[in-house]
Amino acid sequence: MKEYFKDVSKIEYEGAKSGNPLAFKYYNPEEIVGNKTMADHLRFSVAYWHTFTEDGSDPFGAGTMQRPWNKIMDPLDKARIRAEAAFEFMEKLGVDYFCFHDRDIAPEGDTLLETNKNLEQIVPLISDLMDETGIDLLWGTANLFTHPRFVHGAATAPNADVFAYASAQVKKALDITNQLGGENYVFWGGREGYETLLNTDMEFEQDNLARFFEMAVDYAEKIGFEGQFLIEPKPKEPTKHQYDFDAAAVLSFLEKYDLKDNFKLNIEANHATLAGHNFQHELYIARINDALGSVDANQGDKLLGWDTDQFPTNIYSTTLGMYEILKNDGLGSGGLNFDAKVRRASFKPVDLFYGHIAGMDTFARGLKTAYKILQDGFLEDFVEERYSSYYEEEIGQKIVNGDTDLEELATYALDNDDIENSSGCQELLEAKINQYLLE
Ligand code: XLS
Ligand code: CA
Ligand code: CA
């Protein structure tokens, strides 16, 4: 088969002192951390859209990306070459998974039938490439936001024909995800939200979104798809307000519509910051609700304030993110999907390797540091001690066990004027985290 990234050979682990930009400094796939290898902890995945279809265009200028498939004009030929190049890239990088939207892998035709036929041409090729390389599908999804028909949303569109079209697309995307052995299926509500409440029946739209999810669950059962369904929260962009605003909003939606058993969350770091949280917060909320399914590993830029989808290089964030993932006992069938794009000015093919290597090293180092923090237990011990009055003192035990009431607590408090609080020690804890990071 033709080689597309000729200047790059297999990326190897060379250790922290290596000066080779095309080598891992911290990600050593076979290295054991705790009870499993780094590769098994991290389950890295490449996002087909950013890495293989993104052209670098922005509202002010044309595409900049230099890619081996740029000159191919026929859309299906382009899709084929792109698939071959994609698997060469992923194999050289040494990732075990990839993710795609239906429209990333095959072009949209003039009709839905034609579009489905395009997919049917490309999916067998992808299946062969998966077999040849051993790279698996972490998740599939449907693009329900790019085409103008989705101007008002997909499952939340005010037009039943659009709802039906979106359903047809999800049906097909589930079929191909199942065919390719996908371990999860993601719903990201691209335009499922509103621009103004003046023209929106929010209750009806949310009821419809729940109907859509129910139908997907039923269809998955029918075709024997055993992957995990995931919802990916995002507060805004492209709509002003998205219904899947953040982890907490999605969890309450799932609770309301009795869907909690069928869905987990795909937490994206950049979406967390857009929602005014941080990466750890969103992972934490998902974890304590037994809903942490998978991660879109990237980072935003708070000075810009939109979804910049940058490669994760912030070691502080990945450390505390991995801390939550370890406390969750891993991601199960999920993984760390680099929903990240190289900057418009990083247009050389080799930049794709640099971006992923940076992200993989940053998470690998985060994993090791988080594991050490957990092993030493200093954070857990501190937090436990902070709440100890609920476990060590009679009044606390009564509160926790539901053995008291306002009257008894009032009697207790009236007799207890000298309340003593202990320090929260934030600065001490932050300094300790720094010690681990700089070790
Ligand atoms: C966009 C989302 C999207 C989902 C998949 O902001 O991150 O890429 O991950 O549809
Ligand atoms: Ca994402
Ligand atoms: Ca994003």
C-alpha cells in the first residue's frame, strides 16, 4: 500500500530526556501503572474529523492544511485515500482507537439514499483497515449539525421532517457503528438548543429529544448493538444555549425521562470550561453519578472563550482529570479521544504527529502523577479528616444516618456556642500538588 506520511516512522518511547520531537517522552504504552499498562489506562483515540477532514479554514480565510489527499477531486476517491492515510497515521502513532461522524468518512450525496450508498462503499474498506492494523472503533456518531437542513436543530427541530431525517441518519450510523464493532455511540447535541426563547417551545423540544434517544435505545437492542450510549454535554456553540449544557443538566434530563440506565456521559475538557467549570469538575460530577463513560481530551483557551479544541498540554488539568478517572476505576468501554485540532498555522502533516504526541505525553504524565497522589492518599486523607465530625462524633453520625431532626439539632446547637472550624488549607494543598508535578 502507498505510504502517505513517508517522513515519519513508528513513534517510540524514548524517555523524558529525549530531544527527538517524534518520540514519546512520558507515554510508554507497556509500562505498568498500578494494575494495568498505560495503554490500557489511557485508551487513546484519534478523532477522524479534526485530524483527517479539517482543512484549517476559518471565518476569515481558506483552508491551510497540507494533506496527502488534497489534490484528489472525486469525493469517494478522496474518502478512500483519506481512510488509508488515516490508518497509516494511527498505526505509526500507536493509538488503539478512532472515532468518527458518519459524514467524516464518506461524502454526502444528493439524496439520503445516495449518501447511504457512499457510506456502504467506504465502511468495508475501513473494516479491512481495522482488521489489518488492529485499531478499533471507540465510538461512532452522526453529524446532525453541518447541513443547512439542521438550521433549527435535528431531534429538537420544529419540523417533523427534519426529526425523521435525523432519525434515519442515526439508524444508519448505529448500523455502521455496530458493523465496525464500535464500543460506544455518542450523541452530541450540535444544534439541539435555541437562539431565542421567543420562538421556542422548550418543553416540547426536550420531550422530542427524549423520544429520539428512546428510539435509538430500542433500535440498538433490535440490531444487537451492545455498545454504551454516551451524551456529550456542551453549553453553547453552535446554538446560544444547548440543552445538554453540562454534566449536571444532562443527568437531570436523563433522570426526568427515565433514561439514566441507558446513557453515560462523554466529558469534553473544552466544553467543561465553556460551561464555566473545569475538566475535573465535570468528570467528578459524572463519576459520583455513576455516569463517567468516556472523555474528549482537549483544552480550550479562556482568553478566547470559544471551543478552540486544542491539543491538551496543560499537565495540571490532565493530572486532576486522571485523578478522577482513576477514582472511577477507569473509563470502562470509553477512552481518551483527542477531539483536538492543530492550529491553522500548524499546517504540515508532521504537525498532526506533534499535536498527538504532546497530548499523549501530557495525559501519560498526568496518569503517573495522579496515581502517585492517590497512592500516597494525601488528598483523600485530608478530605476525610475535613468531614470527620460526621463519622466520629455522635451528632454527625445521627445526621448521616437520618436519626435526628431539627428539634434535636436545635437543642444541641443551643448548648454549643463555641463552634470550632478547621482550616481548608487550600494553599498548602496546591503547593503539595506542585511538589508532585515537579518531582
Ligand atoms: C463539538 C463536539 C463534537 C462531538 C462529536 O464541539 O465536540 O465534535 O464530540 O459530535
Ligand atoms: Ca467533543
Ligand atoms: Ca469541542
